[in-house]
Amino acid sequence: MPILETLSLEPNPKRQKIEPVFNDPLSSTTCLHSFACHGVCTACNSMVEKRHFRSFHYFSDGLQIRHEALALAKRLTTKFYCTGEKKLHLVLDLDHTLVHTTSVPSLTEAEKYLIQEAGSRHDLWLLKSDEDPVERLVKLRPFVHDFLEEAHKMFKMYVYTKGNRYYAESVLEMIDPRRIYFGRRVVTREESPYLKTLDLVLADERGVVIVDDTRDVWPDHKSNLVEISSYEYFRMSNGQCSKPYSEERVDESECNGGLVNVLRLLKEVHCGFFRVKEDLESKDVRVTKHLTTIVSCFNETKTSLSP
């Protein structure tokens, strides 16, 4: 078990009646306070200053890592999974990648039959709660369960969404109810309100692959990005010319859709990374230039490992 998960599973440090100790991180005779849990150093039980740390509470309850220790923590985490479990890290977008969601009031007359079918279908769910007064329909992308099962064998996975935490957790209840694939590794707009960044992912960038339908939200990590064709099941706007899947009462292909094609690429990336077992620390998913293009036949949209 990696050091970060070991620390995160320890019980909370006992809160002793001590004065806050903010030691000089440059002093060789004092604790560096590299890791903390709920504001208390896991090594010496001293209270720490929040401004020196990045919170990874969405990864593990109360986990904080000092800024100066982040690069090492990411490197050790990637090394552990590469050598111990032969796994890379995979960051998955949610909306238009794994699911498509729409509000019930926005359904067209031709789509309203779906309200009655929600709940009786394994791929369609009605989402409603006191936290959100608007009822929503969530449609799972074809092949999503098989995709997650296969990807889980090769990757430690994150969900990274611009939706809020309630929405993200609700969708994960549908696609990963036992927390087998994602655990607590969910980044939402509460942690990342504007653009997306691998700074919030606890892994070395050389071992991280991103799958997202929107390229522009990853301005600093395009070389890690695999662009997937956008999954649009419901009508997107009144001005949309072609009928959506929902109105046609059909769906994206189970055998040749976006997730199927991306999975093929992910298998090639994983195979290429681990083809030679020696010197794994020098490998980098970002330089697999021969894996640049996959064509999604159902809509002729390219899925690419960006240069």
C-alpha cells in the first residue's frame, strides 16, 4: 500500500493540548510537516498552516500535502502503481463522455416517453432531490460498464467534472455503486471551478491519461489528453437540425462507439508503456506519438492522443 494511502487510513491524530508549532521547513533539525490530516502533521502531531498545503480531501478524508512535497508524492504514487500493480492513472470526464444529462422540463414532446422508462432501464435514471429542485434524466453512454471494468485493470481512475459534488456522486451511484473503480477520487467544480488541471490529481503527469470531449478545458495538459467524441443523447437545442438519439429511439453503437474506440487506444498506450519492464521511471505516456488517431465510425469524429 502506498505511503499516501497508509497515512490516509490512519485514525485522526489525538488532539493534544499543545500550542501550534510552525517549524522552519528548511531546518534539518525540525519536522518538515510533509503530510497532514485535518490540519495536524502526521509525523509530529503539530498543527500546521493551511496556506503551506494543498488539500486532497476528495482523495482521502482530511489529507493535506505540503506544496514542497507534492512532486515527490506524485512521483512515488506513480512508481508504486507502475511497479506494484502495473497500472497507470486515468482521468475521466463525466458529461458527454460517460453520460449525457438533461433537465426534465427541457425534454421535447418526442422525448417525454423517457420519463416513464426511467428506472426500468439499466441505462436511464431520473435524478431528483431536495438539493436540486430541477428533475434530471441521466443517460449512461453505451458500453460504459464494460469500459470501466476493462480500464480498471490497467488504470487507477479519477472522475473530473465541472458539475457539482452532489451531481457527480449521484451519477457515480449509478455507474460505480460499490466504489470499485473510483473510490473517493472525484474532482468537481468545488475544487476546480474554472479550468481542469492535473495539479489536483495525485500522480506524476508522465503516467496520466485524460479522456475528455472538451480539449479547451485542459490548457496545460493537452499532451496527456485523449479527445473522445461527444455523447449527445438528448436534444441539445431547439435549433438542432438532426434528430437526437432520444427522438429516433436509437443509440450510439455498443460495438463501435466512442468508449469502445478509446478503450482500444488505452490498451495500446498501456501495452506500449509496459512493453519493456526495465527503467519504467523514464517512460512517459505523452511521447507515444504512434498512437495519434482513432476514428469513431458512428460520427466520423477523431479521438486523438494530442501532440
